Amino acid sequence: MNIPRRDILGGAAAAFTTSLFTGRVRGANDRVAVGFIGLGAMGSGNLGYAMKVPEAQPAALCDVYQPHLERAEAAAKKGGFTPRSVKDFRDILADKSIDAVCISTPDHWHAYMTVEACKAGKDVYVEKPSCTYVDEGQKMVAAARKYQRVVQAGTMQRSGGYFRKAAEIVQSGALGDVTFCHAFQAGLTKREGYGNPPDSTPPAGLDWEMWLGPAPKVPFNANRWGVEKATFPTFRYFWDYAGGSMTDWGVHLIDPIHQCFGEPMPLAVSAMGSKFYVQDNVETPDTMEALFQYPKFLTTYESRTCNPLPMFNTGNGTAIHGTEGSILLTRGNCTVIPAGKGSKLAAVTYEKDAAMAEMNVPHWKNFLECIKSRQKPTSEIETCVRSSTACLLANLSMRHGVRLDWDENNWTVKQEQVRPFLLSHYRAPWKLEV
């Protein structure tokens, strides 16, 4: 099943069928009962953001690691809530009193839980990237459509003022003809990286079998789990669970381009990368460059983690270059740069504006409002599937050493030898079925 572009371009404000709403028919002041699945770094953050929105009622917490549950329970109690705690997400999906779920698990769980939540009549907030395989994204969109669910993706920048301002400027035509965009991030990692811990027994309180779920069965390894030493867990640097920097940072850096230009997909993708410097046991590259050919412009993505020299005085960002000028976009500012003396543009920088800088709480507010109105949210799942798919294609191009030509109508690549790798392979008994 393909994803027709008209769904997002023509129906961004289309209403869903309100009769399929799971819980009580709600008035403007009623709270939405939300179950939070996955309470690590992102899950804890989402719980905190949601508690700042009056429409949210944290009703249940779920994690396969007991200390995470206990930490979330304490945070909820501090916020004035007493949700029940479970270790199996299926208990939340079976609870008819819960209206919506927040999925902040490792990436390899996103698609399955989203589809099952839609089937259970829940609305969904799911973290990015939307999926780890191209076909999973199709099924997530299909489930949202079939069961008429509100599904908001965690590309929260779309709710930020700087990103909305950039989209407004680009869509006004003020930049002239845009032929080149650049997404980038830079940093300096240590040669030992995250180290080389041996396989071992899981820590007390962790259900490793459930953590793996549909991923291949392997012994526990501290870096595959990766929630103890790193600010953000290192599971994202193993192919079984995620896509490295390309799907971690890359989705956030490429998604603004999709937002500005009406959700296009690349026509072709070519990427190279490797572990040139870091000597730990993670699998994804420490250095990567990807080139995307869109219908009217080129985009490059640069992941440089072995040298911190910033570009445009920032360590990460998205730049859009037109004949009249450029926009440099980060989470801290939006800067318009004229393309020379003859440009009609004026130089301006939007920054140090607390309201424009806020992203997460407005994103949650939008999600909860849409649950009540049955409108499509700011980061409706199809937008994130498209941005995530572009990044997944870059990883496939790099790993298979081939340029990929994208067939949007059939949601596949023209290179037949790579097509099998677009498909998910779940470990029994898990099956992704819409």
C-alpha cells in the first residue's frame, strides 16, 4: 500500500470521525487520559511536557525497566497525578478508559505499538523516527487512516516558532528560487566512544526479552541497551533498533525542509559513511555524508562527530539557499541572509524569544486539542513517515554502496537488489498487521 501525497497536502485539516473516539464524549474542559509507554530519556521528557498541558491526564505508566517506572511515578506524583504502573504495554492498550498513548520506546518498537494502539482505538503520540524499516511507515499511516486515529509524531520542531517562521518565509517565495539545502551537525567524540562492554546478564529490574520484542534475540549488552552512561541511550547506534545519527539527528534536520516545501520526497539518494575513528562496539558510522535529489533542489546531510568546528557559528542546523537569500534555522534562532547587494531581502534574525523557542509543550497542546477536534495534528504521522523514510533510504544507500532511485507511487526503490531491505522482519510471535 503506497502513501498518496494528496493525503497530507490536500487534507492537513481534514476532520476524523468523532464517533470512533475511544473514551467519553468530551467537552472543552475535560481531560484526555494518556498512557505513557517507555519512560527513559524521551519518555520522561514527554511525561513532563504533557503534565504542563491542562488537557492531559496521565493515567498509566509502562516500562520494562523498574527504576524507570519508579522515577516516572515520582515525577507524576510531584505533578499531582497518581497513574497506575504496568510492565506490559498491552495492558494499557486493553484499558478502555485510556484515550491516547505516548510511545517513547526504542525505535524498533514504534511501528508495532502505533499500529496496535490504533487498532485498540487509541490516539497516538509516537516519537521520531517513525520507524526502522520503510514498510513499517506505510503500515503506520494505513492504521491511522483505517481506524481514524489522531497520530502525532515527535517532530516537535514543527510546533516551534522559529520553524514556523521559516516555513512562512520560504512559502512566501521571498528566498527566490531554491536549488540547495544543507542539514548538518558536528561534534567531538572520544576515540573510545562508548567502550566495548562484554555481553552480560541484564541488570535487576529489566525485562530484556520484552525490551528486544520484535528485534533479533541477542544476549544483553550494556551498549545495546545503553541507558546508564549516555544522556540519550546508545541503542540508537545499533542497526537492529535504530539508524544512528541519520535517523536520530537527521530526521530533525531534514524535516524542516519537508515542512517548508510541502512534504516532498527525494527522487534519488546517495550516501557514504563509516566508523573512521571511534573504536567502540556500536555499529553506525561516526562520519557520514548523504545527498538527496528532490524535484526542484538538492539537499546534503552531514554528520561529523569527530571534529566540532561549527558551520555558520552553530553545531547543528538546517540551511535553505535561494536566489534572493538564505535561511539558517536552528532551535535557537531563524536567520535570514540576503544573497548580495541586489537582493530584495533584508537581513533579520529572530532569536531570544521564549515563545518562539518553545516546542515540546505547544506540540503536546496541539496533539490534545486535535484529539478533541479530530483534526490532523501539526506533525501528523504521514509527515514524519516521509522524513524518516528519506533518512532510512540514505542509510540503505550507504550500507549497500549504491545510489537509490525512489519510486514514490509504489513506495519503493528502483534498485531491485535493495528492495528486500525495505521490509521489516519481526521475531515471533510479533507480527505487524494493520
